[in-house]
Amino acid sequence: MTTTEPLHRALGLTDDEFEKIESILGRTPNELELSMYSVMWSEHCSYKSSRIHLKRLPTEAEWVLVGPGENAGVVDVGDGIAAAIRIESHNHPSAIEPYQGAATGAGGILRDIFTMGARPIALMDPLRFGPLSDARSRWIAEGVVSGISGYGNSVGVPTVGGETVFDECYTGNPLVNVLCLGTLPTERLVLGQASGVGNLAVLLGSRTGRDGIGGVSVLASAGFSDDESDADKRPNVQVGDPFEEKRLIEACLALLDAGLVVGIQDLGGAGLCCATSETASRGGVGMDVDITAIPLREEGMEPFEIMTSESQERMLAIVEPSSLDQVMSICEKWEVLSSVIGTVTDNEGALRIVDGPGPDANVIGDVPASSLHDEAPLYDRPMAAPADLEARQASSANDLPAPADIVADLTSMLIDPAWVYSQYDHQLFLNTVAGPGADATVLRLKQPVTGEDTGRGMALTTDGNHRWCAVDPKGGTAATVAESLLNLACVGARPLALVNCLNFGNPEHPEVMWQLSESIDGMAEACTAFGIPVVGGNVSLYNESKGTNIHPSPVVGLLGMVDDLDAPPPGKTWNDGDRIVLLGDPDATELSGSKWAFDNGHMVGSLAALDYDQHQKVADLVRDLANDTGFITGVHDVSVGGLGVCLAEMAIASDVGCTIARVGSHAMLFSEAPSRAVVAVSADNLADLETRAQAAGVPVTRLGLAHKDMFAVKGLLETSVADLANASRDRLPKALGGGTTQG
């Protein structure tokens, strides 16, 4: 005898959650209501497993205009300009449909930005895939890159940087994180809330279809198992239209400039259910939604499908009745479909779904809007450190034997992402001063309406290191924030605000929850030490494939300001005859957590200590040097691959070799200890550089000379710059460039 699974379980709700819904409503919910709770109480929308921990992050500063909880964080950058920034994940959809998963991830993050009244001006894409040796991982990577380029290039927003990482732990579960930055006049700032009883809810953009139904609950709140095929989940992946998005951007900004919108909200995860409940809840009002007024592109759609569909390129605007004709006229100008689908009410905060216009319409769903938006369960899930944590920490990668072929080990760590960013147009708007491949992106800061150049710049970087965080989630996350700070310093920028994308495995596993909690503590500690507010973020859980969790992978996006952008930053180059200098600890040798250690099978140990005060001193000095036009030739932070990769990348970028004298072992060459940067300086400026470093309290060490065409580290290795360059540049084109580029 077979039994039918209860509907609430089929929708991803637990028995306790179902009982809570019954308690809220005072009755048993119907299918529509239950579907709405299932998507709004999913991990993706409610953060029910992470909210208790996220509260520990520092979120306030005098320049923060909007912090976590809205569609995007907003900060005041001066000159009457605000910047909106947001990062999101589209991991699970991209594993199923790489092209559309990545494309709609880009589309969704764009809407988060112009929902705040900002014009999107830049995208960044921190990406992580399985190894290049795996055919499916290569297919996913090609599709994702093509999806981001296809959407971003078409909608007219440049993709100006990011990361591309390949690792065994992402096999079957890639990470596709997308960051967007926008600018707006501070007076244009608008929030996603409804107000004014009698005001109208106007749906803008595409018709609603069946694509993406239940995406946040089916995809974002579950991993991938052995018995599920891609076809099983493909209907949950949204389909994007960048040209519709472009029209929607222009129409929405025109409406905001004309002062015709009381509140506005994009339709992303959970679709209309999310947009209507959140705007009503934030405004402390009710809303009636006419299900029959919603334009559809498929016949026979059920109410639960209409309300939970995640069809793309849609916005919900709250409009005064007297402004409706003007709203419709602007939308018509931009060829954007607009429909009145609801009314703001004083019905005690109730979100009511009705099946027709007028007071006599049948109510088919009636729930408190706030219960969907901010009354989801809050779980303090069990946490447990690894049982063998002490043994792990006691094992050092420095006990591994020295490499038999150090040139091969160095070469294997070099991978030029140029093939990826060659797919993107990163010069749209002509704002990009330093683009993909730089330590951080630099954009001209222009007045959002007039386009007038302010003479200042904004800098952006995205960073993550799953190896550091696998060894030590707290220390690794703190080191990631520190690396971001130093990346900004290399282009002359001071930090302003941070957003995060917390990519972790199954939260029902106590060790994963321990990793998440530790990571948040590390981020909180570092951000507090450096005075950086966290203005928003995203939590992506259930990143697992066939029962195996990914390594903890927090990704941070850091926004900074260049106060006087009178010349491009130095870059990671040197000239023939330059002196090569290390700023920071010259004797760092800790290998645990390094790429070299992981490549040699050692995935435990203890990370090198991070001294926040010393790191700040290094960052401040590097920033000052980068802003002193012409004083240094180049600068590059030491991170993945240690000094070896840092120096090799500078040699490749310059097409000039070097002779390095003061690196006595493979541990010194490959250690990824923090708070270090390599600077190239002319012989005439060397003594002044050393004086400035000593005055700043930063260790300074002469490493060697930039010259000729060989890359040499005395006593360790010698190879040609051309061989290093060829290995680095050919790796991705050979693996990906010849394959299909459609997901």
C-alpha cells in the first residue's frame, strides 16, 4: 500500500512549519497559501538558518544610507551621489542550465540595483567550477561565461572583473556569484515599500510564465543527489531577455525621475508572492492582488503558479491613482507592458489574492503579509567543529617534502583568466580605468544624470579563498577581507562598504553550520578592525553534490573610493632595471592553506596569523604609494600562490624577467601569509621608498632586479618568462575555447 506525501512536505515545508502556518492563520492553509509560504520561508528568501548569525556583522557607518534588508546596500560617495551595491548567487540554476542560470543571475542583480533608483554601471562575476579535467565542469563553465556575456553585453552593462576558480570541490555544484554596482543622485533613492491606502500596484515588464516556478525552494534550498536528473529540475530555471531588461531599466528610471513612484520592488526569488508581501509588510499596509489582471504568456496557469513564478524582467511599482496615466504613458514610450494588478489597503496588513476586480471578487488567498516576509522560522541549528580539529591544526604542510620540480609546481598554479573576460565588454560607458586582470577594478565616478566627471573614482574587488576557509573558516574569512582591503590599496582606494555571498553546504550538517558561524565571526572581526560596514549580502546553502559539501566559500565584494583619480593606478608591471621590493614580513613560510599545499594533498593545518594593525599599516602605505603618481612602477599583492605566483604574474604582464635573491626555500616562495605586497620601483626612488616604509612601520626587503627575459630565483628555479606566459595564457583557451559556448 502506498501513501501520498502531504502537500506541505512536497513543497519543502516541515511538519513544525506547517503547524506554525496553521497557528498564524487560525485554520488550514489552501494550496495557494501553502505555496506562498513554501517559497517565502525557503532558505533563499527567509535566511532561516543564517539570520541568527548574520546579526553579528557590523552594518553601520555615517556614510551608509541603506544597509542589509533592502534590495541593495546604498552608501553616500559625496558630490550628491550615492552608490548601490549588491551581490547574489545563482549556483543551483547554473548547474542545471548554465547559460540561462548565469544570464538570469545577471538580470536579477541588475534589477536589485535599479530598484533603488540607481543606474547599473558595472557587473563582476566571482565564478567557481569543477576541475578543467572534468568534461561536465568545462561545459558548465562555457555556458556560464556565455550566459553572463550574452546578458550583460546585450543589456549594456559592462562586466569589469571577478574571479574564475577551478577546484574538485565544485564538481557538480558550481558557484555563480554576480555583483552589481550602480550610481544615483541621492535624492532619487527609493525603497521597496508600499504606502498610501488606495494606491495602485502596477506590474511592469514581461508577462508571467511557468519558468522558474518554485526556483527558490526547489533549487536554492536543496543539493543534487544521485537519482535526480537535470531534466527533473530544468523547469525551475528562469529564462532571461536582456533587451526587455534594458527597456525596463530605462522605464523605471524615467518613472523615478518624474516622481511617479511611491515604492518599487523587483520580482526575483518567489516572484509576485515576494514583491507583494514585502512591499506591503515594509509599509505596514495590506494589499489586494487580482490574479486575473496579471498578464500571462501561458494558458491554464493556476493561481499558485502565477504567484510563485520567477519569470524574469518584471517589477512592481506602487503608484498614486492620479499618476497612473503618466506611468502608463512612460511605459508605452519604452515599450514596457504595464498593468494594474492590485490596490494598497488598510485591511490589517492582509495580503489577499482575489479572482477578479471589484468588491465582490472571490478571495482565494488571505494571509498576513508580514508572516510571509519576516515571520519565517528562525533556526539555531546544531553546530559542531570537526571531531579531529586538534589533529588537523597540528598537521603542517611545511612537513611535506620539497617539490621535485619547482618550475612545474609554479607553472601549474598560473592560469590567465583573459579568455573569460575577453567574452565581456568591459568598456561600456567608458568609465573603466582599470579593468579585468587588475588587483581591483577602477571606474570613473561621474554624475549619474549629467555624466560630468567628478575627478574621483570607485574601486571594486571580489575575493574568496575556499582553501583558507577549509583549513580555518574564521581565519580564512578574515584573511579574505584583508586581501580585499589590500587589493583596493593596490589601486589607490580606501574601503567604503562590503557585501558578501556566503556559499556553504548543507545546513542540516552540524559541521557546515559551524563553518558558517565561524566564517561570519571572522568577517565581523575583520570588518570591525578595518572599519568596514557590511551593507548587504546573500546566503547560499545546500551547495552539495551526491552528498558531498563544497568547501566553505564566502565571497566578499568590497567597494572603495579613489579620492583623486588624476592618473591610472600603477598596475602589476615593472620596467627593465626596476628594483623589486617586498613590503611586509620577508620570512613568512607557513604553507598550510596554500594552493601549493592543496595541490599536494595537504588540506589541513593552521593558517599564518593575521595581525590587523600591521595589515592596516601595509595597506595604508601601498595606497599612498599607488596614489603618488609615477613614484612606483607597479604593485601587486601576495595572495594565491604566494610570492612565486605574484612575481611570475608581474613578469608575464611586463614581458620582462627578473632575478630574485632573497627567497631561500619553496616555503618562502609559495606561502600565502597575509599583509604582503611586491612593489617595483626605479633605482632613483628606491631609497625614498625604504624611508617611507620604515616611517610607516612596514618591513621592507630588497628582493632583486627586473631585467632580461628569464625568471630566476637564485638557488631554486630558472625558466623563461615566455614559457610561463604560454602556460598561463593557453590553459583556459585550450580547455574551453574550442568547445560549445551554449549551456
